[in-house]
Amino acid sequence: DQKRKQQQTQWLKILIQEELQHRFENQAGMKEKIEILEEEVVSQNKLPSSVVENLVEEWLSGKKLN
């Protein structure tokens, strides 16, 4: 019974993560924005952590991506 509860809890967490990732990645303009920011990170113009923080903040605030 305990194992089943753990499995259900784990499944719930996985579903939440998948849904959040799907919504994040499928926001209008997100794929293009990520491609641009990947170049910024690769060229060492921006830190990955700050890019992620800014993207998530924009997403959560409902701002349109530029």
C-alpha cells in the first residue's frame, strides 16, 4: 500500500513537470527566443542561470516574448 502511494505521488509529480514543460515550450515565440538565447549562452554573453530565470519570470508574468 505504501509503495502504491509513493508511485502515485511520483506519477503526479512527473505529470506536473511534463505539463509545465509543455506549456512553457509551446508558448508563442518561446522556441525562437530559446534559440536566440542559446547562442548568447554559447558565446558566453549570458549565463545559463540568468537566461532561465528571465525566461521563467517572463512566462509567469504573462509578458509577451520579444
